[in-house]
Amino acid sequence: MACIIGIVNKECWPSLGLTDSELTSSLSNSADLCHVLEFRSDTFDSEDMFACLKRLRKNLKPTQKLLFTLRMERDGGACVKSPLEREQIWTKVIEHQLADWLDIEIEEIDQCTSSFLSLLRQSKTKMLLSHHCFSGSYSFQDFNLRIKKMESYFPDILKMVVTLRSEEEFGSLMKVSQGLAKAHPLSCCISMGEYGVASRLGSPLIGAPLTYGYLGEKPVVSGQLSVTELDKHFKALVQMTELNKSSQKMYRNLSAYLKREEVTL
């Protein structure tokens, strides 16, 4: 079953209903649909970041998880901090139990100190190890090689994001998603761009359950749906008997469904 992660950035912060001084305000209806809320700390001012994070943490539902992300510029974020500065922020998040999950890019983990990694693994905070490829995708074999490298760091959660350019690549991504979900029940395997919508709906239905949606007025990256749209389509898709879960037919079935719903792939 799909696990919807709603992206909380500075742009959508006012719409969450948490701007008042009172900490008892409830989250917006769209945020309430999320299983996990991702706090994109790189979009917040340094002086406001922890205050906003604490406020969001306090207003979560008991069943919701909080993911802390400090996304690098290289991967579409706004963070230009040094490895040491990032580690200091992560350490504070862990020690004060401000998040349930912590996103670390595979490209950055080798720059983490052994003492920090030891702290993370001994804490209650789960490590989400991520990789983003804006330039394209990988062959099925290359996908598996990259996953094996990520597994060598013993993460609790794996996230693979690529940029698909063909139906054939979509099929490969769905096969990867199936295999990834068997070994890692908490995993994400999606695309940006033209095939973003299909992958963000297809992957959770066929394997890796985690999928991201935006809470503001516009997507954070191309190919995203809003959290409200994700919830609507998943409820409809699970009832569709014609949705074949084989990777060869899923894209065409999803395309037909989304065209009926007037959603652009």
C-alpha cells in the first residue's frame, strides 16, 4: 500500500496553519492525508529552521512520521553548507529527537564522521539513504549495482530517484521497485519529469511504497502530484480491476486512467 510523504517547505508553511504563536493549531487537511511529512530544512532560514521543525513535530498526528531533509544544491535543494555544518545540524536533530527519519545522500555519507554514524545507528532516528539522478536513468543491472552499494551502509530506508525517458526505462524501474520492496519494505523508487506521475503512482502499487507529493501550490520538482491528488488516485486505482501490475502493461493502463482524469504525464 502507498505511503504518502508530503513535502513541507517554506513556501507552503503558511498553508499548514502553524504560523500562529499558539502551538495547538491543527495541520491542514492535505497534510492530514500524509503518512510522513518531510521537513525540507534547506528552504527555511537558519534562524527559523529549528523553531519551525519543533512546531511541526508537536502538531503531528500520533500515526505520522517526520522526515528531516537538508537537500544539497546538486540534488535540487538549496543547501550549500559544508559537511561539518550539515553534521552539526543532523546531530542536533538526533539528540533532541526532532525527527523519526533522516535523509542522507549516498554521495555525502562517506564524508560523515564515524562518531556521527555511530550516534545515528544507536539512536531511534532511522536513516533514509537517497540518490537522485537528474540526467537520466540506469539499466536494470546498473540499478542493482547502485542498490548494493547503498545497502553496504545498512540504511533503514532506501530512496532512488531518476529521470526516465522511455516506456522501456519505466518497465525497468518497476522491476527494480518490485525487487527493492522485497528486501526493503520501506523504500522509494520513482522518476522525475515526463514519467514522474506514472512512476509515483505505479511504484507503490507494484512494490516500493514510499511516494512524494507537494503541499504547496506547485510541485517541488517536475513530475510531482499534490498530496490531495495522490490520495485521490490511489483510492481509485486500488479499485480498478483492469490495472495490470506487470511492468509491461502498467504504464499504458496508468496512461489511460490519467488521461480520463485529465492529469498530464
